[in-house]
Amino acid sequence: MSEKKKNNFAFSKENYKWMLIGLGTILVGFVIMSLDGEQHGQGFLGLTLGPIVIMAGFILEFFAIFKKSK
């Protein structure tokens, strides 16, 4: 009678990997926004590219949270 060891964590290792990737993507988006050379971040990097990258990071975070572990 061998009992299978039950994992008591809410997420698997793969979920945490995706969460770190999403967090890194969010941080990269904020760095991109800060690199904008226009006054008050009113250029392409601050208004368009940075927020798109940040939203991609949040989408990755939602994916990591709702991903079913095997």
C-alpha cells in the first residue's frame, strides 16, 4: 500500500515559473515607459509600447493563476 504524496501548495512549479515571467514582463514594461525621452513620458514609449507590454504581463499573470496543474 503505497500512498501518493499529496502536494499541499496552491500552485505547481510551472505556475510559479509563469508568474515570475509575468512579473518580469510587467517590470520590463515600466522600464520601457521610464526610457521615454519626451517630457512627462508623452512619447511612443510612454504612451503606447510600455502599457502594451505591461498588459501582456498581467495577461501572463492571469494565465499563471488559472492554469491547471497536472
